[in-house]
Amino acid sequence: MCGIANLADRQFNTLSDGEKQKVMLARSLAQETPVMLLDEPLAFLDYPARRELLAKLKDWCKELGKTIIYSSHDLELALQHADCMLLLQEDGKHQFIQDRELLSRMDPASLFTA
């Protein structure tokens, strides 16, 4: 499901950071929990791999009935793929957005204007 079968015979410490990230995601998925909480799952992945991973996460939500909550600093991709968002700012302010149509039209720069 994670596209890492080719890594099965390799030692974890020989993997690249991106490969390690994918292995850790596969381990999380293998636990078969209804909710997955992921901290920066896009870290160490190039842009095409980030888009692919977000598409997979969305598919897993639908196919496996999972709720996936993840943190990210990549607002542009999150706006394109998330069903809802909780935006946290350094000053303690936050904003919850659950309108999928609104998220798809938002400009990341507009989120930080006063």
C-alpha cells in the first residue's frame, strides 16, 4: 500500500530520510487503528512524493474508513488535499475551517493577514 516493497531487504539505517519516512508511515498503517496521527509525514519527501502521499492518505480514509490527522507546514498542499484544517499561529490564535470548497479556493498568504 505504501509502495515500499523494494525496501524489504534493506536495513533501516541504510535508507534515505524519505524512504525512512515511508517505512514509518507503513508501520503506522499496519497497526490498523481507526485514527492515525502523523507528525509532518511530508518531511524529507520531494514535491511529487508529497502529492502522491497525500493522495494515498485520502484514499485510505475512504477505503479503510480511517481518520487521518497530520501536521504540516506546507499550507499550499494541505489546502489542496485536506477535508478540514485547524490553523495554529504563533500568537496562540487559531482558525478551524471545515468547508472543503472554501479550502480549495484559499490562498495560503491570506491566512496570515491581519
